[in-house]
Amino acid sequence: MQILLIEDDIRLSALVAERLRGEGHTAETAADGGEGLRLASSGRFDLAVVDVMLPGVDGMTVASTLRERGITTPILMLTARDTVEDRVKGLRAGADDYLVKPFAFAELVARIDALARRAPRSDASDELLSVGVVRLDPRARRVTVEGEVIDLTAKEFDLLHCLMQHRGRVLSRVELKELVWDFSFDAQTKVVDLYVHYLRRKLGPPGDIIETVRGVGYVVGR
């Protein structure tokens, strides 16, 4: 994989980059948010490892700006804080996973591998999906309601995509957490309820396509 490491701790950055290369990856570094954003915006990287606390442009802004620009490169966020609120904030900004400092290199590699397995592939997952007036285009990562584009964060889109792909099947909160956030994201399952709330609010009345199955989870198109 071609990995971009955006980290202002030069010694840590150099060490991690060297070890990633030892694992067979290509690793490039950036010491501040502005440079990291410029490099990541090229779209040539398979994954970006982004520290939250960066000089110039912070990691949250880097992630949200990349998503606004349509860059879907998976983002692994590095942070010194480990609260649910901090994680939700980062995920809403566009991060795909979190790793808390200090971390073991083996865990970093495991999370990178997990994100690589979830990378988009050209198969049936690229098919246009529709339920009622809600349309989802996986390739363009665009959702429309009656033709109007709905502004969703990366994880809101992924959750809706997952539900629509499994149309008619009830998915438990644990299943949704594992499918959308992967096993490496260990926040409580209540984060699923929170994101369903975000989706329903943004979709408006058509958000009713997401049905709550009491005591189990959620389903679309049953």
C-alpha cells in the first residue's frame, strides 16, 4: 500500500515510516496539516495516517476537507484522547478508524490491514441502489432524495450504503458496527443509534426507510 503519514513528531514519523517500509508498504511523511492535506488531496495514496494535533491545519480539518473534496482515501486517526465523544467527532469528520497514542506497532499494522480489506472494489457493491425516493451511488458516493443531493459524512454514507445493500435483512447493532466500522473500532454500539439518528434527520421524511426493529437493530426496505 502507498501510505501517507501526517505526523508532526519527526522522530515518531520516521520510525513508523521505516517500519511500514519494512512491512512492504510505501510510506511518505508530512510534518504539518497543510502539507499533509496537499499530498492527500492528490488521491494517490491507499491510506492516510493522520495525527489529530497538527501545526497549521489540525487532523480533524484535514479529514473533513478531504471528504469535502471527494477524496475517499481511508483515514486512520491518531489521538492522545480516548473518549467516545472524541471518537465520534473524528468519525464524523471523515476518519475510518482511531488509534490511541502510545500504540504498539503491531496494532497499527493490524488496523492498516483491516482498512485495506475494506477498500472499495469494482464489483456488485458499485451498483446503484434505491429504496423509495432515496438513491445511492456508491461510485460517486452520492445520495439523493427526489433528485436533491444530501450532504452526508463518510460514515453516514457508509452506514446507509450497508443498510441498503442488505435491503430486507434486519442487521443488529453489533453487525452494523462490525460491517461499517470494522472490529478495530471498539466504541459502544450506541454509536450506531447516533448515526441512524443523523441519517434520518438529514434524509427528512424519507428517512423512515430506516426501520427500527426493537431489541434487535435496523432494516431498510422490509
